[in-house]
Amino acid sequence: NLVVTLSVELTPDGKLMGSPKLVEPSGTPQGLVQQAYEAGRRALIRCAPYNLPKDKYEQWRRIEVVFNPQNMVVR
């Protein structure tokens, strides 16, 4: 049961302000947490910039994303 939470701050135009940070890992061992963090970090970076409503910037300026691979399927 491996779950990692990443936090990222965005600019008003949806770009990342710095690299996503690991907020909360759960699960073991530590090596798997690091791998999950790196995969989540790469996904957040690759998907940027985000197209979000500018008038709601204060609501999405800082976001936390929870990555839980339990229901993911590799094809």
C-alpha cells in the first residue's frame, strides 16, 4: 500500500513555481516511496502548464496531489 502526496505552487498562468515537493509518504520500503515520488514529480512537470481559471487563482495556487498506484494498470 504505497501512497505519496506531492505539493506544488503554480503561477497565475498555470506554470510550476519550482519542483513539486514530497509532503507525505506512506508505505514501505523507502526506496519505493522515492520511486513513486519521482514518477509523480515527473508527471506534474510534464503536464504543465495547467489550463485553470485565472479568476480562481487563489483557490488553486497551491495544490496537493495524491498518487496512489493501487488501481493503476500497466499495459
